[in-house]
Amino acid sequence: MPHRRIAGMVQAWKRSSHANLDKIRNLKESDPTFYKKGKLEDVEKNLRSMGKLAEGENLKEVGCIDCHVEIGAKKKADHTKDLKMPTADVCGTVTCKNLRNANQNVTR
């Protein structure tokens, strides 16, 4: 993949809600995207139940490694062996029932 394309994806991620979870935490009730705050709280609760986030700890960001290797991975990934394309099933293990339900509806 050309360097320019990768750099563009990184810049898009930096502007995304995945990279800026505090923006979601600070949303006001009057904001039309305020619902994302509750979704983030659900995701963090789910990560705690999976043992991926300590009690009382907030998720700082959702980085590339979380989706394309393993949630919270600290090791370096071998880009030829460890990378995967996340699917609704993979994302659904973290983002709870919304994605799992959407995927089930598509496969029925």
C-alpha cells in the first residue's frame, strides 16, 4: 500500500471519534450525537466484563491495533501474519449487541 494512502488513513483516524473518545465523553445533552456517550459507556462496560479494561478505567482511544490485531495488544504486530480485517462479528464483541444484531439481520 503506498505511503501516501496509509498517511491519509492515519489522518482520517486522528479526526475520528475512535481517536478522540474524550470528545464523546464531553458531549452536551443538546448535541445531536449525545447518544454516542451512552454507547461509549456500554463499550467500556463490555470491555471490563471481558477483562480488557480495569474497573474505573476509561478507554483512551481505539487504535489500529485494537481492531486489526487484538484489543489492547501491547506487542508489536507482524504485518504479514497478525493483521486481520475486522468484520461486524469482531467489532460486535466490543460494541455489544448493535453490530451483532445488524450482522444477524444481514445473514438471515
